[in-house]
Amino acid sequence: MPKILVTGGCGFIGSHTVVDLIENGYDVISIDNFSRSTNIALAGIEKITGKKIKNYKVDLKNFDETLAVFQENDDIDGIIHFAAYKAVGESVEHPIRYYENNMFGLINLLRCVQEFGIPHFVFSSSCTVYGNPDTIPVTELSPTKKAESPYGATKQMGEVILRDFSNATATNTILLRYFNPVGAHPSIHIGELPVGKPMNLVPAITQTAIGKLPKMFVHGNDYDTRDGSCVRDYIHVSDIAHAHTLAIQYLFDGKNETSCDVFNLGTGNGVTVLEAIETFEKVSGTKLNYEIGPRRAGDVVAIYANNDAAVSKLGWHIRYGLTEMMETAWKWELRLKEEANGAKLN
């Protein structure tokens, strides 16, 4: 079985990708320092797959610790790199924190990739590289405009670094630009678990509905959209996870067209924030306590994907709609409440 290193393997998307990789025959190890995650995901992964994965509690900003993982595992065949800070609003407030974490971690990782000759690398990029696009849906050929946040800028910089790195080495790379991952694994053994106040829409919705938060805010209703709220392309996290498995296999099969290929991962459907809230209310039967607030710095007005390339070249298909996204996210929140109340979860 090919061995894949997943960085950020205990995070939201990382843990779901670990599950998908194992279910498709890969051997997986993880690096996660739990700065934005917990070890709860490790137990969930084992419940779903029946396999216990080894996680190294290593900060990628520490080169010596990172190098030690590769020295212990000199048979790594490919890497999927998630480990990064990802909150748009927080990045506006703390830009240096984002540049330091996201860039130093990537560079240290690539130093190890070069030293050990790792041939395949998949990068967790983002639709934020498109900035405020002139036209939507965006394709992989849409221009990357000025990033609206330091988070988006780190993804743009990461892509530049990886293109240069792939051109200069024998490592082939895929950049996966995904949109707004939400939901939870259908088993409800793993899901999104924000550390501190949630920065993304769906966990803010579910935590408000369950009573963890007194109310939530919709950041602006005066945008030039059909109901005044921002438009996003929400996609189920399990669909995103499977795309990473397909991408690494695409590299193993030598199907990449360049040393650094790019794919959008989205449903192709734009959904407003208020429409997402309405769908959740229907699914959960719960009236959400929310308030319209001012616009949030760093937010783009509207963006959604053209995913034709991922569908035709990777063989990727969307399995879950917005209803399933909200259903699984809500079931996960209910599960967390039961666990907090001391219930034994199977």
C-alpha cells in the first residue's frame, strides 16, 4: 500500500480525507500539532475504518521536528498538505500569525520533500485565490486577483512556491482550490470541531441552534446579490475528501498534464448565506436566532465554481447536496451535545 502523509490530519477536512484514503487502500500517517484541532478525530477515524493511524504532534514551523518524521518514515510515497490556519476574519486581525504559520510550515515541509525525493504532493488551496472575481462561476483559468485577506494571500503565495518547486524538482503537484466545505461524515463519528468561537458559517449556525452561542451574525445584507447576503459554494466535506484521494491517485497514475496541475472543487451552485440558514431551519426544525450585522473585512461578494475539470479529469462526482450538508452538520452538533452530557457514544 502506498504510504501517504497527511498534514493537519486531525482537522476537519484532513480527518475526512484520512478516512477516504484508508477506505481506498492507502497506508496513512498524520502530522497535527492540535493547535486548531483535537485528538477526538483519531478515535473517530478508528471507529469508521477499524484502523488506528499514527499522528505526530509536530509543529511544521519546527524544521528539526518535521525532519524527524521523514527520517522515521523514509517510505512516504506522497503528501497531502492541509496544515494551515484558515479563518478569513482572524487573518485580517492577525496577519503576521497567518503568514508565519502558513508559509513557514509549507517551506519546511518542502525542504523535507526535496531531501527525501517525495514524488507526489497535493496542496490544500482555496477559492480565495480568485479574490473578488469579475465573472462567476470561476474556472481554473480565471485570473487570480488581489486577495481580500491575508489567509487568501497565503494560499496565493503557496501556489507560487509550489509551481516554482515543482518546476525545479522531480515532485509533481496538484493544487486543489476548494470552496466552502461543510457537513460531517455520514457515520457522524467525525465532523467540524472549531477551537474557540467558530469562524465559518455552518458551525456558527449549529452552535447557535444548539445553544452554545446566544445568537449569530450575518455579515452584511447589502451586497449586490439576490437577497443582499454573500454567495458561496458550499460542498460536503466527504466530497472534498474523496477528491484528494482521486488527486493523489491521478499523480500515481502519471495522468498529470504539467508538473503542477490545478482543479476547482465546488458544486457549481452559488448559495447565499440567508439561503443556507433557511435550509438549515427546514432540516433541523429549529428557528435560528441571528442578526444582520455589518460587512466583515476580507469577505468577497460572490463566488462559486466551475468544476468541469475535476469531473472530467479526476473522475470526481458530487454525492451530497445542501440538505445532506446541513443534516450531517446538525447530527454532528447533536452528537457533541450528547457527549458533553456524558452519554456513551458508539
